[in-house]
Amino acid sequence: TLIKNGTHQVNARLAPVNGGKYVLKLRKQRYLCKACGTTCGATSSNLLFNHTLTPAVHQAVMELAKDSLTATEIAKLLGISDASVSRIINEHAQRPYRLKELPTQLCFDEFRSANHHMSFICCAALAHHLVTTLPGRLTTQI
């Protein structure tokens, strides 16, 4: 029950090649369902759903982020906004494992670490899971 219902042009950003910025102008076919009256569009393997940045741009952002470039520098190199760079990095970055709640009983021990700074180590008293803390971070190991 689908009939053609016009087209929609999408401007997709491609990964830069030799410093050049390229845009793929893609016309997508729109369809109308006679039964329910809703519309839908054709999909492309070159684009993610509701995105104008191709997967190649996402990959280029992550490669440049691994080289410790700032979001502003990556945005200038790829010709996208720094907000898009931050969003892509946050989507693909793996966050460290964290406990949803701390155990009811903990054992602590403090020690002098590098440069005579004080640090501490703690573990769950009943389960004996190691919960280590470095200055400003709480991580868990089993």
C-alpha cells in the first residue's frame, strides 16, 4: 500500500580527503502508506538514521581524538562543529566501570604514594572486592 510521495534532499558530510571538504547531496524517495496515512523514507547504507555525518566522519573524529587533539582542532580539520565532535566522542567512548552503590561495610588503608601524596585503598569487608581510590577517582576491581 506504499505509493511514492516526492523526494527529500539530504546533505551528508563525507570524510575529508587531502584537506578537502566533501558533501554528498543525496535525494531520498519518500513514501506514503494509503492504509494508515503515515510517511516514511528510503534509507542509505552511507548514512546513519537521522544523521548527516557519515560513519567515515565518526571514525575520523575518533582517530583524531586518539591523537590527543582538542575538540576545536578536530572540528576545524573535519569541517564540523565542536559540539558534533563532543557528541561523537561521548557516543563512542567507553566509560570506566563504576558501582551503582557502595557496599555496606568497607575496609580502608592509607599510604604515601608518588611525590609524598597521601592515597588510600579500600575493599568490601564481606565480599573482599577491591575498591581502589586515586585522587579524584573511584574505581572497582574484582
